[in-house]
Amino acid sequence: MLDKKYYNLQYLGSKRGHWLLRHPKSVLAIFVFFIIAVIYLFYGLPSWQIKKVKISGDYNFSAAELKDLTLRQMKARWLLFFKQDKLWGFDKNAYQKRLKERWIFSKLEVSKSMPDTLILKVIEQKPNFILKINDKIIGIDSAGILSNFLIPNTNQSAIELQLETLPENISLGQNIVSKADISFLNQFTEAITGQKEKKLTIQSILIKNSPDRTAVIKLIGEREIKVDRSSSVQRQIDALILAYSEKIKNKNFQYIDVTVPSRVYYK
């Protein structure tokens, strides 16, 4: 008669299995430490350090300005612990937001090229007008929105827009003037500038409070041109150019009122 033999089918590596089962906290701690070590080593590799920014397109800002904003983003924290100076941890969305706070773009694309390069494709737009508040200069885009902060004490070709009463809590992204008003003022200022007359050099534009739809274009020499934003811009432009060329050009005028195009007032 054959002897019956019984085999223990438990896991052959029972000692290891028992140790793992008996010390779950230690296993978890070792696993977490291993993951952290891998992340740290991966993050810390110098090959991931951002070293270059390649930019193409149409822009007027300097390399120094771009470098300054890029370094600020690289110093920002990722997951509260890591700086964003490594390419794989660099936040492109936050970087784009930072760039848009300084400049206006009709095109802005940010991408990464391993292992150490940021690539920017941009088309910059100049602000249509600017708004000065204390020591801040804010660009206003074609939709009348406060779009970006500009550096004080720099030459700005955009004309200053003044509001009779400033809204409270002004912030970027706020619609400060209607798109139609921006279009009106753009057309009028371009027509005036096109005359190439020193007397018609524009310094700023004052927007009157609603329901008053007039605006005052302030010229050098404390001269003014009063316009009506609710009337035809082309009729007012034509009336101004005709009256100026035929009657006002050689006079030392103080103001011109074209709010009624059929009858231009001046003094």
C-alpha cells in the first residue's frame, strides 16, 4: 500500500511573504521613500534644467524683458515644493498668463523641446490706448478691455485715455470702454494724425460720463477737439478736416467742436 503524502502548498517564499505581511507600515514607508527618491533623482538631473528660450514671430519687447519674466516663472513653486526651473515641471499655462499681463498678443504659443528649451511663437499687438492709474500704466486693447501692465517711464506710442470717473476695483480683463467707442476713437485719432500738423498733436482723450456721449481730444498747447461718440465718425472727421484746412489752420485756436458736423464751432 502506498503511503499518503501531504504537501503544504503555501507560498514557497513564505519567509518573505510573512515579513511583508507582518510589517505593512515598513513596506509602505520603503515604497514611498523609493518613489520620492526616483522623483528627486529624475527632477534633479541637470539635463532637464531650462537653458534656452527660442522665440519667433513679430514682437518688439526686448530679450532682457522676456528673460526676466521667464526667470520669475522658473522660480515659482510646482506642487508647493519644486521650482519650475526644470522643463518637465514648467507650467506653460501660468507662463502664458504672466506674458499676457505684460504684452498683448494676437498669437501666443508656448511649447517644450526636450531636454532644456522653451519655444515661443508670438505676434504682439500694441495697445490701442493706455490708462494711467497712480504709478501704473495699463494697456487697453481693441475691445476696450484692460489687457496688460506696461512698464512706467518707457516711451509709449499709444494715446492716454482718461475717464471722467474711474470705476472701482479696476483689474485686468475688465471692459473699461465699449468696443464701438474704441473703434470711433481709433478712426478719429488716425485721421488727425494723418494731417501731420503740429497743432493737432494728440496728448490724451477724456471720456465723459454716461449719458454724456462726448469725448474731448486734448492737443498740445492746451487745445481741444470735442467729438460726439454717438454720431457718425466719418462726418465729424470730414467736417474737422474741411474747417481746419479752410479757416482754422492759420489761427491760434483753443478748441474745435465738431459734435454738429453741419456747423463746426471753434474759438
